[in-house]
Amino acid sequence: MTFWCTSCKCHVSSPCASHHLPEEHRRAVCRRFRATKGASKARRDHINHEIRSLRALLPISQEDQDRLSYLHSMAAICTYIRKSVLFHGLPAGG
């Protein structure tokens, strides 16, 4: 069930404490939530960009890179890094 928030003019899943505050405080809380929401999206976009950059460095074909989800990309990247660190100290041909 959703409720209509009269201060931010949107549906909310449950009434919260901010909806029982005076009008000027409610507006500030809703504005702060929107600013946080924008910051979260910017952070998520930045993380996704970095994952795409790391995915491009993997020694696999472009077709295989395009099929990887972000989760599978991170798993492949971590495996590749671990493998590189593990075999870094071994002598060649040994």
C-alpha cells in the first residue's frame, strides 16, 4: 500500500517521521532525499564505468566481454588479478 506525500508530491511505501514534521522541515527532508538519490546514481554510474574499463582489460574477446554482466565481470576481473598475483613469482617454464 502506498501513501501520497503532500510535501514532496510523490507516493511513499509507508508514512515516516518526516511526514509528521512541520511543513518547512518536511520540504527539507524531501529535498535532502532527492539530493542523496542523485548522489547514489552518480556513484553507481561511476562504479559501472570503472567496471566497464576493467572488463576491457580482460584477455577475452569483445563478444565475450559484451555478454558479461557487471557481477560476472567483477568475478572474472578478481579471478584474473588473483591468478596474476599467484603466478607472478613463479619462474618461467617451471
